[in-house]
Amino acid sequence: MYPQLEQEPQLEERATKVRLLSSHNNPKAISCDDRIDKKVTPPSKWKRALLRHVPVFQWLPAYNMEWGIDDFIAGITLGLTIIPESIACALLAGLPARYGLCSAFIGPLIYLIFGSIDKVIIGPTSLVALVSLQFTVGRPIEFAILLTFLSGIVQIIMGTLRLGFIFEFISMPVIKAFSSATAVLVIESQLKVLLGIKYLVPGLISSVRTLSSRIGEANMGDLIMGICAISFLLLLELLERVARNEKRGKTLRVCCRYLSTSRNTLIVLIAAIISYIWLGFRDKLPYALGSNALSSLPNFTVPSLTIETPTQTYSFWEILSELSVGIIVIPIVGILTNISIGKLTPKGLVDTNHELLTVGLCNMFGSCVQAMPSSGAFSRYAISTGCGLKTPMANLYLGIIVLLALGYLSPYFNYIPEATLAAILICSIFTLLDFKLPVRLWRESKRDFGIWMLCFCVCVLFGVEVGVSVSIIVTALHLLFLWARPEILVKIQELDDMQYISVVPGNGIYFPAINHLRSLVLKACTQADFKITVVIDGHKITGLDYTAAQGISKLSSDLCRHSDASSSTLLILYRFPGHLQHLIDVTDNLVFCESETKVKEFLTQESLRNGYINLKEHIRASIDLGYKIDIE
């Protein structure tokens, strides 16, 4: 037992009063003894699994009125924003507006239950729509629905097999190049809509060639409507600066914030009213309008794995052949946005496998209501952050608004000008253009700049699907190069006027790097005529495989100038981790050292053997080092 210290009566009385006051002010406060006596029962295994796979049970028990008000406001704002965005994305993918709205309601409702990132709002995105167009252009609409279904299945398989680690091989320069290239492609694809020219061709080069050949067909009415819409959106976007200005009044800042976040809804409403009034006096408009199916809620039907058209019947294998790598590219492109948004949140951590399963469920069930592929979007993330969204409950209000729009407002979507929807896409995707990063990479990391430039150019010129593949390959090759050529510092150093070759490897040394290490050491020894001891400092080595360990053992034989070991250079392995030493075979000229004193001893012996110090100096050094010299 530990001795008990005697306390002064005044201090003990004061401590008692403090405990009594604390318990009186806070009835829930309990003493340390009570906490010790009351053992906290850990949750059972099935409960932990339920909380991990169904995150709604994590935040729902703590839900309160304050969160509910914030989520309601954010949900209404996001619902009014996602409707025009969904229509624009559907038209970008070459589909009727209805398919975009179906994605906008089914995805949020599923993500409400299974989603793990609060501010991710699932729905159509211009990025996924553009990539989908590459694989479904010129084909029946059923191909887009099956693409959604197969993308969801692939994402679920990847999440079940825990293949999320693959996305850790995609670096930030690659993601930034990918998003910037996508912005360029989306903006270029909407130029034809602003000019009132209709065509659907995949690829930037084909699109630019077609646009330049048909530029004479441009319609001035569409161009004026598009320019006016872009000007309106940019003007309302400037109100966000007023909303962030603390010097302004609270009422003014709140009004400016909601005017800015609802700018897409306002421009669609204004343009639709203009079109409705115009058609009341004229039979034809000077600009093109969007088209949509009749208002009705979607039917829940499992998509058929065969497609029948008046001219041809496609079997399942023929559909896979037509979609080709689209069923792989769409899942990767969709999940990349969610991962990027998750890294922007305060936690900064994303369970990629769980996100794959969740987004896969959104796409799989989305195909049952005739939806296009969906994922998170940076524009919706910015709005949810500005509106003060607290929990995924906002998805419920968003989904209800979209369902109401599908059931009652669909006929009125026919009055929305296509140029207005193109303006919405251009302004929302423009924020993805980031050319500050490559400028910084050029100054600080030429290698990362080269990777950024390669990925950007490939995505723009040859398509996003090719760019994704090249990005993963380049990143993997980059990592292999770093493993094969780790940082190894080799230089001549002195210890008590005794020279030695210092070798300091960084990180782990594995089999691709061992030949590089041996060549650097042998080069230094050749310049020193094999007369200086080699000391490999292993305090930074975090890993060593069998091949690399055998390579270090063979390095000792490389240091033999002749056939006998007596004429070889000594190899000292200094501060190597103990659990790695057993992998290395000990030879006649290889020794392990754990302290600097032991290194001095071996350096002194080698200097004496090579004749660099005389016997008297050696005896004096031996006394300093604490070992005995026998003189015959």
C-alpha cells in the first residue's frame, strides 16, 4: 500500500464544499468513485457493426430542434438548387430531364440512411453525365439505365472486396488535373448549346471539329439568353462576399446568402416565366426550350438485362460489349468526388469501402426508377456548407421537394430555355478549374507538375476514361520509382580524425532498391580505393525484405578487393532495428553496432590495420575506449 498523506482540515473541508457545489449545480455530475463502481458496458459486436454500416443510428439519437431547423433550411435550399442542376446534367448526358430528377430523389433518400459524409448530397453531376455520354451516345435510353445499374453493382463488389485502397494510389495532383480537365470538357460541351447548335459526338476533338464546321448555324436568341443567364449568375454569386462581410447587418447578410445560394433556381424561374409570357403572344420563341416527359412519379421496376429496339435486340453480353470499360470508369469517377469532398470536411477521413457500398446502393436502386448515374458534387457541398447543414437529414427534405417536382411541376420544365441550363452548368463547373496548383508545382515539385500536365492533357484530348487509366498507371509507376530509388545519403565523415563512408538510407529498403544502394556504396568505395570503412546507419529504415537483406550481405563480399576477407573493407551496420538484423547473414567483414563507442572501436582497429595510426596512438585510443591491447 502507498502511504497516505495527511491533509489539512481546512483543505479537506474546502474540497468537500467544492464537490457539494458541483453536484448541486450539475445534477448529472457523479463522483469518481461512482464512475469507477459503475462499469460501462461496451456495445456488442452486432451493434458495433450496425453503427458502422448504418451511420444514421450514430447521429439520430442525439438529434435536436436546433439541428432540425438548420437541416430543414439547408434541405429546402438544396432541393431548389438540385432541380435545375439535375435537368441540365440529364440534357448534358443526352437524356430527358426526367432521368436527372429521378437520380436527384432516390440517391439522397438512400444516402440519408447509409451515408457517412454529412455534406455529401448524392445526385446527377456534370462530370458523371459527361463521362456517361461517352458510352451511351447514339444508343437507346435503356443503355443509360443499365449503365447506372451495372455501375452500382461494380461499386458494391469493390466495396465488399474492400478494394477501396486502390484509390489511395491516386494523388492530389492527379485528382486536381482530372477535375480541371473535366471542367474544360463540360464548358466546351455547353458552347454548342449557348450557340443553339444541336449535335451529340463523343470526344473533345470531334466536338470542336463539328462545332467549327457548323458555326454558321448559330442562333442569336440562344446566345443572348445564355449570356444574360451567365451574367445574372455571376452577379448573384458576388453577393456571397457581402454575406461574409461581418461589417454588414445580419439581416442583409442572411438575405444575400440565400439569394446567392438560390441563384440557379431564380434564373430558371425567371427564364421560364419569360418563355411562358412570350408564348402567350407569339407562336415561336427565338431560343430553344428543353423537353421533358409528362408529370408522374416513376415506377419501381428492376431493369431488364436485354434491350429490344425496333431494329435490333441486344443480349446482356452485347450490352457489356457496347458499354465496354464504362462500367468500370463510371464507378471510379463517381466515387472520386465523394472521396475528395470527404477530405475537405473537418475530420478529413473517408471510409472508401463504405462509400463504395453506399454509392453503389444509390445507383443500383436508382436504375430501378429510371435514374442516370449519380454521385456527390462540389457545388452542392459548397451550398450545404454555406447553409449550415448539420446532419444528412437534409436529404429527406431535398428528396421530398424533388418528388413534388416530378409529380406536379414536370410540364412546366418545358418552358426552361436550354441556354439557361447550359449557363448553370458552366458557372457551377467553372470553380473546378484550378491552375494555381500547377504553378505552385512548377516552382516546388517538377515531378508532380509533370504528372499533373500528363493527366490533364490525356483527359482533355483522349477522354476522361483514358485519363483515369493513365492517371492510375502513372501514379503506380511513380510509387515504384520511389521504392526503387529511395533517398540514400552517401558522404565522407570523420569521427575523432578517422574517416569513414557514411551511408544513411531513408524509409524502407526493399528488393527494387538494393542494387541502387550497392552501386552507390561501391562507387564511393572505388573513389576511396577501398581503404575507408563503410558505415550504414539504419536508424531511418522502417522495413527490409529478404532480398534486400541478402543484398546487404552480398555487399560485404563486394567490398573484398581480393579473394581473401583479410584485405576487404569493413562494413559496419549501425543502429539497425533488432527485428531486421536476423534477416542479414553475418560475414567476416560485416559487423553490427548499437553505439557510437563501438563504432569508434572498429574504426580504430581498421585504421591500425591499414597503417593510418601508429601503435602508441592506438594504445592510447584503446585506453580511452576501454578495451585491452595485447602486445607480443
